[in-house]
Amino acid sequence: MTASERRRVAIPATARVAVEAQLRRRDLSPRVRERLEMVKAAALGQELDQIALWSGRSVGTVRRWLVAWARGGLAALADAPRPGRPPRADAAYLTSIITGDPVA
């Protein structure tokens, strides 16, 4: 494997169309959008170190997301669920937010 091959992850050019369609969605989280931009850049032929430079991520992180996308598509780019119980807001707390009064 040449140095150039190690710096690239192969993304088919046909996948770029699907990625661009996903990037037009308005309901994407910023983190998923960033990961899709990495996939698009790889499909356009950018090397991993170039993608890492503009994204502010490490080359290993960029490679991990590109490989994840190649294996699982858009679903593989989503954040993992956060551990722990989801936060709960009771009626008093919600009222205090609306009115600006402190919770008693």
C-alpha cells in the first residue's frame, strides 16, 4: 500500500449524489452534518489529512467516520445514545422557566 492509498478512503463517486441529498436536509444535527461533509470531501478526492485539517479532527477520527459510513450509511454517522436516565422537568420547573420565578 502506497502512502497516498493510506491517506485516502475510497468512496464511490455515485455515493456523492446520495450524500449531497442528505446534506440538503434541514433536520440533521451539526455533528452528523460534519461527518457527512467528511464523506463528501473523500468522495471528491480529498486526502484524510486535508479533511482533518479543515474539520479540526484527527486523521484517525476522519478515517473512523468514513469507514463507519462505508459500512452502515447515514445511520452509522449518528451519535450513540447517552448513558443514564433522561432528564426530567416537573411542572414547577417548567412554570419557573416560563414565568422567570425561582422554583420554590
